Amino acid sequence: MSNYTENELSKDLENQEYKFGFTSNIQSDKAPKGLNEDIIRFISAKKEEPEWLLKFRLNAFEIWKKMIEPEWAHVHYEKPDFQDIIYYAAPKQTKKYESWDDVDPEMKETMAKLGISLEEQKRLTGVAVDFVMDSVSVATSFKAKLKELGIIFCSFSEAVQDYPELVKEHMGTVVPSSDNFYAALNSAVFTDGSFCYIPKGVKCPMELSTYFRINEANTGQFERTLVVADEGSYVSYLEGCTAPQRDENQLHAAVVELVAKKNAEIKYSTVQNWYPGDKDGKGGIFNFVTKRGICEENSKISWTQVETGSAVTWKYPSCILKGDNSIGEFYSVAVTNNFQQADTGTKMIHLGKNTKSTIISKGISAGKSHNSYRGLVQIHKGADNARNFSQCDSLLMTDECGAHTFPYIECKNSSAKIEHEATTSKIGEDQIFYCLQRGISEEKAIGLIVNGYCKEVLNQLPMEFAVEAQKLLTISLEGSVG
Amino acid sequence: MSKSDKSSIHFTNHLEKTSISVDQALQNEALATLKYASLPTTRDEAWKYTRVAKINKIEFKNEQSSLEDIQKFIIDSNAITLVFVNGHYSDKLSNRETVDGLTIESLSNKSNAVTSSLPQNDEIFNSINTLFLNDGVEINIEKNSTIEKTIQILHILDGVDMMSNFKTIIKAGDFSKASVIQGFFATENCSNSFANVTTEVKVGINAFLTIDKLQYENESSYHINSEFVDQGKDSTFTINTVTLNGMLVRNNLNIEVNGENCTSNLNGAYLLKNRQHVDNHTIVDHKVPNCNSNEMYKGVIDDNSTAVFNGKVFVRKDAQKINAFQSNGNVLLTDDASINSKPELEIYADDVKCSHGSTTGQLDEDAVFYLRARGLSEKSARKLLVSAFVQEVFDQIENETFMAYVERCLAERFSWIS
Amino acid sequence: MVTIKNLHASIDGKEILKGLNLEVKAGEIHAIMGPNGAGKSTLASVLAGKEDYEITEGSVDFDGADLLDMDTEERAREGLFLAFQYPVEIPGVSNINFLRTAINEKREHKGEDAISAKDFMALVREKSALVELDAKLASRSVNEGFSGGEKKRNEIFQMAMLEPKLSILDETDSGLDIDALRIVANGVNTLKSDTNATIVITHYQRLLDYIIPDYVHVLYDGKIVKTGPKELALELEEKGYDWIKAELAQ
């Protein structure tokens, strides 16, 4: 698996020269505020997109205009004004801090605790723009290796230029523009994202991480990701990082589409630590993501995610188990603290025969936060011998937080085997006191307990990510018991 | 329960009022119920899935029996045994032994009046049990005594249209430890009979009491069993209910946990075939903090049989730090078999750990095929899987002698391979 | 080893300990008995450092150090062990992992190296045999799914592993049958040495047939009102706590 660590990355950085990689021919680098057909054309033109993609965007925009923003019973937030957002800004503009001194000391401390090296910290906070990796320099060694195997891993924009047929064939097939409000919005104005293609029979030898994407480290506002694993292939894809992601852009509406062809396997892991805003929850990120995978015969898609932070999260990774014998898995730890609200869950749609799905969802609520899990297991008429196992656990760390579970099981086939378990428990002062009385400090005790609780999910993450995720969980729950 | 101007209960018309000394106030309450009530119908929530109307079609009687050979009903040949036929105590068939710290007496031999903690008002079967009580047994385990020998109570129905009203009273003194077997049987000559049984238990402070109960009457018999248990602090109470026969069996188990640091274990296994109906209603009422309860009931339902499970766990407002687990698993072997399962948790405290689960399914056909591919016949394969399913409950039963007898019943009635 | 002088403690504004005095020397076993609400569990919690309680007056000297000045985990690392009346479950954290962390925290505190895996496993085998704790239970999550008796035995197992100077057993016997009681008592007796001491808090005399105390104290209304040899426990069981009440009234 991946051996290239950030230490090696920094060494590379030291040894290379950097060029500013962005040149643009168009006068303005920012679109005016607002969303209309002209803005969309502007975006498409800036990115030099082919006609078919412009049509795709415009079509999505038409659909979006007819939709109404959804209401969610358990999530309350101030609705973003869609006309008050800038939908395109050149990458250069997203430098956020003038100097290292301007960066929030708390954020610096967190990153240090997470074991992130200083150079990496600077890169992640966007301080030194000149540290942005250049496509020719650092990522070269990776690209070479991947190229040998025929694996394509690049930005979405690049893929549109270099591999239009592949993109056209699969884009929108898993998450159609009409799917939901945010998917439609994203389809109209998406900025960039990742594209990955694994050819037939190839097992990708390393974890593909967005670290290695050549664009800036900040997650785009309207990201679009497409991963296609051709017949018999395997890929493990990592997204996000444990460093707190700060952004002035409050609204994030991403779309992730995964296509697993016959006998293929995609493992998609996300570790996300959104900056939650201030202690009163103001200024936090609204994170609305539509993630879905489609499984052909004998294929498998696993979603693993560890999320903390955002003020409002709305996220339902799902699997369409179209092919016979296909498998869908979902492992998740969602932590909410202070005033955060999470409404997350998954959808497993069983269409083919002998399909199997596993859902393990662990919610941890602290402060005054609310964590809701919504899971849908849908067994269609022709889905003979479907099997599902769902386990939704909630861990409450204070008296004022809440956890809610809404499992929906829709079964139209009598040969199905569906199992659902839900437990709710509390880390009380009693458990902490017990550990203290055995000589274990409170911080260590919370770490032990929370990691024990999330073990099943953390075990699904690739090793390095798992270690970071563990640290992240402990830090995000510091001082939260009681 | 519907009330009418006059009683519509006539199945007790030929029964004689009890000759046991029963508390007068209790009898009055029971009389009042009998006077106005009628049998529960499916419109009564507690009897929603269990039809008892047919009971009224039989005019039951109660007669002493001359039964002599009860060898096959003896579950534990080394136990202190009391035998009751049609509810009447038989000294001849019993095997009594004096043991330090233990007093066992049939109710007919006691002078002080029998009382009851079971509700009479609106409860027709409890009231009938009170008014027509044939006999019963009172078991007293003295404070600080550990009774090594098992105490065995056997209740046998013999004859046609027989009804027996029978009561067991167990008082486990503080710091005592004892184990009781209750066996319910019917002879080959028995048909259309009815055992209406009540059991009342008081578990003292830091006492340990286990009841292993086997219901093995026949396919034309009714069996209604109401149990009330009062647990004192620091005590551990276990009750294992194995139901392998009976046309209509209804168990009402009610455990009131009145002291802190108690453990309550309820295990049940029910295997049905032909046209049987078994209904298990349980209540665990946690009134005080720091207690645990574990409930596991599993059923295998074949042919045209039906089963009902309704488990209620109450955790009252001040009952903090309760660990309560409840699970009910069912396997349906045919398309005509059915189960109605309703696990209920009513929690009023906020620092508790409770879970409940209910599963219903068929046998795993892949597993059946696998076993057949290894040479087992289809029948054997299915039996093996069924026994594996129920084994989880049997693993909880510590009394090996009891389990050995149960296994013989399983072999006899279901041709199980051990 | 430990000297408690005039200890006053309250919770939620209500005073529970009202001037408690107690001295326990190394090598001794002291039993504390008393009616419900007298303050037995409060004493245990206060000595362990539970923050819910407010110390309004008094001092506790633990081998020359001021116990009340230390945090809970510090007291533990200095050698104070509490066998809880209601041991807590910690799902997901294995007994082994938990103990290893505790042992290493103590070692770090003393400037020692962490225990090696080999030594640790040897220690586990030795001590679990002492309390007849099934090896399987040792690797399960802390107290999860343990029966009442197993939880209490697990407390003694932890005590054996941590080798404390002063152990406080808070109603370790309640809810146990005779066999379990014997095992627990045997464990405690085997661990007794000249350099450690034990305070046994119990409501019933039963346990003291197996763990023979050097002194029996009666805790009544927040104070130790009577101290005597082991026979005092039998007298108390026979005559009940009303007898003490009457004696005090005189």
C-alpha cells in the first residue's frame, strides 16, 4: 500500500522549484454574484468545456429552478441565499491568510496534536500559496506509476479535456441532475473535483488520496467526483483530511458518483474535520453531499466515513445494488459537539438477486448537539435472497445532547433477511470516574472509550487514516463529558 | 374485559368451590369478577392474538384420579418430589425428604389462609383459580439455607374434561439458595382438559432462586399460567420456561424488582406443531436503581401453529442505572405458521441501558443445502438447524438433569437427534 | 498508613460525614459496618476523590501525603484502590487493554518503564487464577455482560493486578452467593501483606466470616461511633443497629 508519507513529500518540496502554474486568458477571475444562465455559460467558457458539458449544466439548471429547497425536521439552519454566492473564482484567489501569524492559534495547536508537519500545516491553511504542488514536479512519481498500470487519476476538469468519452459515459448515471435539490445545483455549477478510472483487471497498488491532487488543498464549494472501476478492478480512495477545514464559503454541495463494474471493488473512505464555527455555532459550514455508488454483478462498494465538525451536515452515501451478488457497505462515525446538527444516514437499494448490505453507524453526541441517523433499506420485488444487517448506535456524552434514529425498511420480497439493531448508551461521569480511580487520566479515558466504541468502523479505514481518525475523535471530544 | 349483567362463564358450573382455606377478602373480589365478567375476547389488548372462547364450550369437572404409574413424568429422580394429579396432592406418588432449612407443605395441609398477590379484579382466570382452588404447594426456604437437592413439583392431568386449579407458593428467605422444577403433564387418557395454574414467589434479600418449568401436556389441553415474583434487594431470580406441548398455552409472567442490585433472568423456548398455540406475556418492572434483567425467548413454529410473544420491560422514573435486555427470535417452518411479536420497552428514567430485538425468519435454505451436500437428509438437516437456533436458550439452563429430560421430550415429540 | 481526622463531607448541601476519625495501619484489615444512609459509600467515594462531594473540614493523611490535595488519578497512582459497589461497564475497551493502560500510567508516574507484553501476560495469568476469573472474561470488554458475581471478582482481579497500598472494598459481598463470596474473600486474603491495608465496607456480617478483620467500626450518622474486635460484628448482626442507636442515646 501507500508508503509515500508527508515526510517524503516535504523532502520533495525542498528539492524542487516551484512555478505558479496558473495562467489565464480571460480577463476577470471572478464571476459576479448570483446564479443565472449567463453565469453558467461563463463558468463553462472559463473552463473551456465541450458543448455536451455545457448542455448538461444548463439542463441541470432548468431542473433546479423548478425544485424547492428541502426541509429537514431535525436540522435547523439559516437558509443560504443562492443569489448571494459567487459561483466561480480562480484558484489563485482562495489564499486565505496573509501570513502564518494570522492563522488561529487553536487551529495550529490542533494540527500539531494531529501530528501534521509544519510545512503541511501551512499548505493546508493556504498560507504559502507557493507551496501548492505543481503538476510536473511532485506528483510526477505517482503519475508515472499509475500511468504504467493505465490508471487515470486527475482533476475533473482535466478529465473532461483528456478523457471526455469516459466522463460523458458515466457522469450523471449514478446521481442524475434531477435526483435532489443540491445535486441539481451541483450539476449546474460544479467547479472541480476528482476523476479516477481503473482499467479492467487492475488492482490499484496504493491508496489514492486527494492529497495528491494537484489543485489546492481547500475543498471546493461544488465538488464533483467520479470514480469508475472497470471489470475486475480494485481501488481504495481516500478523501479529506484531519486538519480543520476552514472556508468562508458556508455552503458546500458536492456530488460523488462511484461505478463498480462486474467483479470490481471500490473502497471510499472519508475523514472530514470541518471547522465548526465559533462556540455558538456561528460561521460553521453547511455540508450537503450526495454520494452514491452503483454496483454491477459481483461487485462491492464500501463507504467508510469519520466526520466531525460542520455546523450542519446532510449526507447520505448510498449504494444501488443493481447486479446480482453485489455488496454494499457503510461504516460511519459522526461526531457532533457544541451546537452542531447532523442528519446523516445511508440508503441501500437492493435490486439484483442475492445482494447483501451492511450498515454500521456510530453517532457520538456531545455538548448541546443533535445527531440523527436516517437509514433506508429498500428491497425491490425482484431482489430475491437479499440480506441486510444494520446497526445504529448512539453514544451520548452530556445530558443536553440528543440522538435520534429513523430506520426505514421497505421490503417487497419475502425471501429477504433483514436485521436491525439500535442501541443508545451514555458515557457518564461514572465511567470516567472508574477510569480515574484506576489511575487513567480523563483524556486517556475518553480516548479509550470512544475508540473502543468506534473500533468496528475505524478498522475499515486504511491504516494511516485510522490513526489520524482516532486522534481526531479524541481531540474533538476533549472536555465533553458531563 | 367486557362486563355483562350476568356471568357468561359456564365452564365452571360443575366445579366445586374450594375447600382450601383461602382469604375471604380475596374470595370476595374473585366472586365479584366471576359474577359479571365474561371470557376475554380478541378485542382485549392482552388477549388480542389468543382466542379462549372455546373454553366455554366444555363443562369441566374435577375428579380425583387413581393414577399409579407416573414414572415417565419424573424429571429428576433424585429430587424432593411432590405430585399433584388433577390438582390434588398424592402422598403415595410423591417422594418427600426432610432437609434442613426447607419446609414444603401442600396447601390442603395448611391452616392459615392462602392469600394472593395476583390481581383478581377483571382477571377471570386468576379469580377462578382462587375460588375453585383444588390444592397447591407452599415451599419455604429458611434464611441462610442452601438447599442442595432440587425441589420438584409435578402436576398431571388425567381423565376427560378435567379442570385443575393449582397454586404454587415459594418463599425464598434472605441469603438462601434453591432450585425448583415445575413439570406440567397429561396422561394418555387425558383429553379436553384444562390446567389453570398460579405461582407466587417472594425472593428474599441476597437470595438465589431458579425455577425450571416444563409444559408438556397434550394437544387437546388448555394451560393458563400466571406467575407473580417479588424480588428483594441483592437477589438473583431465574425462570426458564420450556413449552413443548399443549393445545393452547398462555403464560403471564410478572416480575416486580423491588430491591437494588437484583438480577432477573427470563428464558423461554417454545416449539409448536400441528395446530398449537402458545402465548408468552412477560413483564419485568424495574422500580429501583442498579438492577439487571435478561430476557431471551425463542420459538420454532411448524405446520399450522401460531405463537405470540409480548414482553414488557418497565423502567420507572427513579430506576437509574438499569441494564435491561430483551430478545425474541422466531423461526417459521411453513407458510401457515405465524407469530405475533411485540417487544415493549417503557422507560421513564434517563440513565439506563436497554435494548430489545425481535427477529422472524425461515430456515436458511443455503444452510439446509450445505448440510444435505454433506450427506444429511433434508429432514435431518432442518432438524439440526432448528436445534441450533433454540440452543441459545437451552445454553442458559444450568440444570443438567432438567435439560436431559427436555432432550428426551424433544426426541420423542420432534424426533430430534441429540 | 492512612489517618482520617475530623472529616466532614457534604453533597448537594447536605452533610453526610460529620467528623469522621479513622486510623488504619499497614498490615491491617478494618471492617466498617453501619445502617443504610450512615455514610459508608460516601466515605469510599470521598477517599477515592469523587468530585460530587465537598470536603468542608478535616484531613486525610496517606503515608505522609495530603490525600485530599490529590486528583483521583493521582491517588490511584499513589496506591489507593476502590472496589466499586456497582462496577461500571465500559463497552469496546477490553479488560486487558484497560489494565495495561492503568499499570503503565502508574509506572510513568513513578518514572518507571512501561510493562512489557510478556510480563503483562504472565501477570494476567497469575492473578486471574487467584480469583478464578475465566481467561475469556479477562479479554472481554470491561464488565460488559458480566454477571453480578463476575463483576465483583473482576474488581478483585484488578486489585490483584494493580497491587495497591490501600484497598477499599465497597459492599463487595452484596448480591453474591456463598461460592462467589468464598472466592472473593480468598482473593483478598491472599493479597494481604505487611505493607498494604484493606478497609472492608459491608452491611452484612457474612463476609467477615471469611475475611477476618482486625477491627470492626460502626459508622452511624456520619461518624465512627464504636470500634471493637471482630466479635463486634456478630453482636451487631444479632442486636441490629437499633442497639447502637439506643447506646448512643444514653
